[in-house]
Amino acid sequence: MALTGCSTGSSNGPVDRLESTRGSSGAPPTATITTAGADRPTDASGGSPSTGGEGPGSVRAVTVTSITDGDTFRAGDERVRLIGVDTPEVSGDVECYGREATAALDRLIPPGTEVRLVADVEPVDRYGRTLSYVYRSDDGAFVNLALARDGFAQPLTIPPDVAHERDFVEAAAEARRAGRGLWSACADDVDPLPTTTPATTTSSAPGPPSTSGSAPSSGPVPPGDGDGAGDGCDPAYPDVCIPPAPPDLDCGDITFRDFTVLAPDPHRFDGGGDGTGCETR
């Protein structure tokens, strides 16, 4: 997600629901904490997900060990990427509301929190990150939805993982109407929301896992020889070999730094708009 300069706020304390409010003086939005009923885990058809096993709706419990950014965390050696939402970058060029989104995820599921990972169709992306709908084990709060609803994330749909696409789009639209979080602080930098009902949500349940032999790789795509013109390399990054989206990648998902970025910058590595991606200086 590419977001540039913004006004920021702060919040403290345990979180069940985070909302952004603006004071009567017109000050920048700050995060306030309100209590809301937890969103209980469901599969795409509205029922309880299965426990154990594999495939869409399967569930397993892990313990959070560290927060990477607003949509990624670690459970031991496992990297977990939240399905269906995208938060601003904090690696390389820090984007507008990136620190606030990271802090929001840290408040929702701080290290030591047990969470349930609910799968959709694709269990991992090509970079080996586990793709999951994430629920707190103690109260069932739906973490992905909370981030979209409270203005810390934009919806990001990458088929075939579309079970909650409509939920995320509607939650983000509500947050935008209310001026929560990045929708107010980063109003000039956020992407427009879909204006129609997502076409990929015509089915009430995710389809079966692919058996065609085209399943995603369980590990990173080799970076090649560094020439971005090669097969499988996006031409927007001519100095290095980075595959095209989807999935959407953050600077934390790649090892390259300070490389040339050309329009349209599909991964939005160039948050500063100066033609250099994932800057270290």
C-alpha cells in the first residue's frame, strides 16, 4: 500500500474496537477505544469453521510472537499474512498511517496472544507466508475485519481467497464515510474503494483447493540474476527481479533496497514518489 505524508494520532490500552474521531477543533484524528461485541469466526457460508485438517475453513491455533506490520505477524518461524486487507508500509519509506496500523495490530494481538488461523482456498502465498483469517482465541474477535472497520487497512482482494471480500469492502466503506483512521489522516493518498458489489463474491463459500497442479509455491520465488527484464520479473523494477502482483508485497517481504522504480509501481515500493524503492537512506 502506498501512502505518503499524513497527520497522525495515538491510542493506548487494550483494544476490542478502534475508531478514529476528530475533535471539534479540527485536530488530526486520534484513535479512541470503544467496546464492541466480538466477531465470531465463521466459514464463508456463515457456519462454524472446521477444526484441524486442511483446506478452506480449516482452523488451527498459534501464538503470536512478534508483529511485523499492520497486516503481518510471526508465530515462531511462521509468517502470517492477513487475507483481504492491506495496511501502509513501515519498512523502507514509512507510509502514512503505517505506524498507527502496526500499533493497532499489536494492540489487537500482542505477542503472547493465542489466535486461530482460518484458511481460505490458498494456504500460503508464493513467498511462504501463511494466508489466514485471524481470530483471537479468547473472545473470537475477527482481526482482519477490525482493521478494515476501524480505518487501519484498505480491502485487498486476491482470488481465489474471497470468502470475506464483501465484508471487508463494506467495513472499509463504513470507515471511510465516518472518516476513521487513514481515510481522514491520509485522504489524499488512499486508493478509491470499489463502487460496485465485488464480482468474486457470487458464491457463499470458497471453492475447493486447486488440483490442476498450479498450486502456489510454498516458498519464495528465486530473485534471479537481478535483471528485472527477465521472465517472471516485473518491468517496473528494472534493476532487480521482483515478480508481478498478486500477491501484494511489502519491503519486508524482499531483500532488495534502494532500487529503481518505474510507473506504475504495482507493489507500491516507492512511497516517497522519488523513483527509488524500499529506501534505506
